[in-house]
Amino acid sequence: MESTEEKSGSALSFYVTGFVYLLFNLRIAVDPISSALATLKQIASTAPYVAGITFVIVSVLQYASGGEKVPWPQRFRLFFTIGIFAGLVYGIYDYTGGGTLQ
């Protein structure tokens, strides 16, 4: 059984990972409404890919562990981590002008 300190540290790392996921997918625009819409569009466009990759990795982990289920907090933490990398790559692509027409 986990101690209270381990549970609070685990919850803290979960929330920090979720916050960093949102931070890496944040898209800055002229006004706050445009920023919120651009951020939501960014998350909506990358979430299916991130969810698919997470599903495959969780399936491999469960197969490798003999069918033992991966707990949901670890699944979400894995989703956030993959989403951070996807947001970083997509953000670099956007901010370097890759997403604009000339």
C-alpha cells in the first residue's frame, strides 16, 4: 500500500504533467479568445494521434506484463507525455512558418 507522501507526490506529478501538456499545446494569438480557440484547435487536431499512440504503447505494456492492466493515472500520464512531444514538434512547425501559405 502506498504511503500518503507517495500518493501526494504521485498526484502532484500527474497535475504537473497535465499542466505542461496544456502549456506545450498553448498557441498565443492576438487576444485571449483567439488564443483559447487556437489552443483548442491544436489539442483537437493532435489528440487522436496521441491517443492512438498511447493505446498501442499501453497494449504492448500489458502484453509484456502478462495481461496485467496499466492503471488509468499512468495511462493519462503517458498520454500527456506523448502529447507534450507532439505539441513541441507541431509548435516548432507552426512557429517556423511551416503552417503558412506563401
